[in-house]
Amino acid sequence: MALIKCRECGKEISSTVKKCPNCGYKNEQLKEEKKEKRINFIKKYKKVITIITVVVIVGVVGIVVCNQQMAKRAEEERVQAEVEANTLNEDEKIVAKIVKKYQSALKNPESMQIFEIRKYDSFVLMDTSGQNGFGGITRDVVSYSFDGTYMGNDSNADRTITRYTSSEDRLEITLAKAIEKNWKTRTDYIVIDKDKILRNLNQAN
């Protein structure tokens, strides 16, 4: 601690006091010393401060750019997913044609409901319901070949073939049982996304 003279009253005072205890004059020298210390500190650590400032700026810019890239990538993935969700592949186009054909055969096309679609090696099975020719709603597993030919359904699978069964009914019952068996026991199929098909029936030419 040093003694200095008060600029106002001339009496000696400590260099550390903010005001002269005699006249109340503010110790300007203390203020100057503090100011000089700040300047010297800034000069001394100017490079460090500059480096820290640059690092902070680069970091902030990096975070902003990274967030922008992530947002851009997320948007691109969203758009791609939307395109894929509304673009039928070749197998799905075949199935869409079959669904449209089935729908057009219903008495009331608006009554069609699709619960599940399975694609096998050479045919398609669909768990469906719709209004029949008598106005009632029936639910059947229907079968179509890839070229859109209707092969039958499982509605007669519970019937028994006897010696009195006509050849036409015999064929229909046999086919119905085969369809039912395929649906219940075969596992070598691909499940087709029915919602995607129903959303994009317009792509079926």
C-alpha cells in the first residue's frame, strides 16, 4: 500500500481508498490504475482471447451448419419416404390391377374391404369382403393369377364332395379347399402392403 496526495485537499491518503477521508474527493489514481490493469490484462491475453473468440465463433457456426445439414437430410429422407410410400413397384402394380378387377366385380365397389394380401409364386390370395349379388356382405379369401384371372374363393371349402356332387360343383369345392389350405398352411408368401395398394390404385394400368 502506498501513500499519495489527495488532489483536492493535498493530504496524504492511501492509494487503495476510493475517496479521500478528509474531503471526500474520489481517488482518480485508483481508477486510472484499475483502467491500466484492464488494458494490460487485455494486451497480455489478447492472443488467448482472440483464439477463444475464434474457437467459439467457429463452434457456433459449426453447430448451425451441422443443424442445417441434419434438417436438410431429415427433409430429404422424409420426401424419399413419401415418394416410396406412394410409388408402386412391379409386384405391387400387379396386385393393384388385381384389386381393381376384384373391386369392379362387386355389386357395390365402394363396399370393398381388404384385410390382407399375400403374393405367392404364381398367384395372389386376398382376404376381402364386399357386397354380393344379393346385397349382403360376405368375407372370403379370393384367388387371382398374376395375369388377373379370377381363380375362385374359399366360400365352399366346408362343403363335402359326394358321389352326387356335380362335376362343376366338385371342381368349385376342390378349388375352394385348395385356396383355404394355401391360406392356412403355406408360408412361402410375401405380404403386400394393402394400405399402400389402396392409396395408389390409380397407378394400376
